[in-house]
Amino acid sequence: MHDQLKAGDLIEVAGPSGAFTFTGAEADSVVLIGGGVGITPLMAAIRYLSAIAWPGQIYLVYGAQTTEQFIFRDELEYLQRRMNNLHVAATMVRAAGTSWMGSEGQITAEFLTQAVPDLTRRRVHLCGPPCMMDALRKTLIGLGVPRVQIKTEAFGPARGAVPPPGKVAAEAQMPATEASNQGAATVGPATATIRFATSDRVVALPPDKSVLEVAEGAGVSIDYSCRVGVCGVCKTHLLQGNVTMEVQDALTADDKGNGLILACQARSVGDLVVEA
Ligand code: FES
């Protein structure tokens, strides 16, 4: 935006999207675990729960590299004084030479269990860099937290990332080998086709390309935002056929029941008909 936009340009914007939300109705307590800037969506939840004076217990477990990178620290200290149901446990990977008097190191199983009583019975929201999320998801499952209680939000390129139009996989920070391996798992003869029912177009459907990529190549418009399966903007009706999706975080049970797929994730080795 800084390089390209100038006063008077028209830009298209979309409202917030995604399924990584907590309104207080989903559970009677919540554990919010964030790493680095991954605290951002968790703060949105904390601010909202503060605004509605939600009575449940809120445990924020936060990890950052240094105290300088402890985002929202002042606001959290302020909120903690106002909300006796907000419990904050933070740890800095490198605190040496700073005024930090708290924990040092990564978020570990021990740190989690000390910060959150009865962890296994609480709903957990987890947001941070992909490597941290993978490690903590395993830690939580190892501690006995049911998978269904763990909600995650990836930021930055993650598994399931589909490169934007005109970019190759490597430019979208997904290793090319990983990109081709994803296709290789399902590769069959490239004889499948996809019919875009609304646009009345039929084109070839390579097994390593998502429905969204094929639509873009065919000039068929499907809205998108994240291209990693979490925002839900690319939800499209599947009218015929079967697809696999690397990530489907943005689909609810109702969506699946109604035949919706995430176009940015959906791939198939068979013929498809989609509404687009
Ligand atoms: S573009 Fe976000 S889920 Fe597909």
C-alpha cells in the first residue's frame, strides 16, 4: 500500500472474517495462548469480554522474545486491575538485561499447568507462529486437553497456503517441494474437469491445483482473502464430486452439511461441479 497507492485510488475492503472468535457463549471459561503478535486476536476477545463484564475465568498465557516485544502490556495491566477474572501469565525467551521479573523461556507444559488450573476441562484458543502452534498443540494434547477444545488461528503462511495469482509457491513462502508433495499425495491422471455452474465454464482440473487457482486461471470470480483456509471468504457450494482440503478451519458443521467447501483448499482427482 505504501508503494502503490495514492490519494484518490479506490480500494475494495472486506469486514472481519474467520471462525477464531470467543464471545463468552461457547464455554464458561477460556484459556488464551498467544505467541508474539499472535496475541492480537486474543486481545480482541479480552476487550470484548471486558466490555460485557463476562463473569467467566479468562487465562491469558503469553510468550514473547523480549519485554520490548510484549505487546499490549500496559493495557493488560490496566485490564487486570479492573477484571478480577483475568489471569495473565507471561514468559520472555530473553529477559536478561531488562527489567522483567517474570518467567523466562518458552511456554512449556509445566508453565501451562502452573498458569491454568484444571486446564483439561477448559476451552483453549491458540494463536502464534506456525512452529509454536504445532508444538503447543502437541503439548496441550499431551496434557490431556481434548482436541475438540483446542481452537487455533494461524497467522502468516501456514500449511494449506495457496499462492496468490501470479506467484509461484516459493514466493508465497511455501517450499516448492512441499507444494508439489501436497499434489503428489493425490495425483492421478489429469483428466478431471471442473464445471463452474454459474459462469457456465468447463475447464481441466489438475490434481495439484485448488478450485480457487483453477477458477482464477479460467477467469471465474471467487472471492478470497487469506488463501490458507481460515477466513471463510472463499466458501463455495460444491454441487457434484468430492474434494480434499488440507485446512478447513473456516468451515462449520452447518457449512459442511450444506455442501460448502473452501475453494482455496479444495482439490480433487475427480470431476467437480461448483457454484461459481
Ligand atoms: S480464502 Fe480464506 S479460507 Fe479460503
